[in-house]
Amino acid sequence: MASTQQNFTKWTQDYFVIQFSITDAEIDFQAALYNIWWGVAASNGSDGYNGGILLTKVSGAYNPDTNGDNDSARWINGSTLQISMSRDDTSLDAGSYYHELVVSPGTPIDANDSGSVVSATGLWTLKGPLFPPASRSLAT
């Protein structure tokens, strides 16, 4: 069952790591070599195969038409994974975005990939910082 309302807030042009724990599975995802796909869209129901996905983070094979950022998602144990974000990833306009995490034993997600499971969904709120990154450097 998917964990819904996995909402979080971050600021534009920040680096951060998102961590998800899947607590209701009966499999060691890492040992079974499951792939991770995490995507961000303007809203739930956006068509990912027609340009609706604004940002993706993946651990393995992905549909090349959606420009997945390979190896930016990884298992840290059998049921916990991390998504690494860079400044470029958070350069979207400030606002709220739908995000979705999928795990799959297969290769690219497609209409026939019956093993794929939506594991988490929610809203990512992206805010503009009071002090832009360029003004945050440390004085020497």
C-alpha cells in the first residue's frame, strides 16, 4: 500500500536528500535489485509519457523519453532508499508539486510492467529563500 501525504518543504537551489522507508513489504528490495523511480509533476494525474514529469530521479533503467537522472536514487538497505537532490534539481519555480515514488523489479516502466508499485505520494512545496545561494558564502 502506498504511503500518501508524504509532504515536505524545501527551498530553491538547495542540496538535500529525501529518505523513504517502505514498511509493509515482504521482500528485501535491495537484494532483489528493484529499481527506484521518483518523479515530480505539476499535479497528480499529469501524463508522464507526454512531458508531464518535470524532474526524475532513478536508480536504474528508465524510459529514455522522460530523461531520467540515473543513479541519483539508491537503496541504503532492504527497505530504505534515498533520493539525492542538487541545486539544478531545485531550480523549478517556487510552488507546490506532486511527487510519486515507484519501485519495480523490471526494466523501464511501461503499460505492461505489472511488477511496478507506487510506494509513496505527496506534495513537495518549493519556496524561494530569503537569502539566495550566491549571498550565502562564508566570509574568510
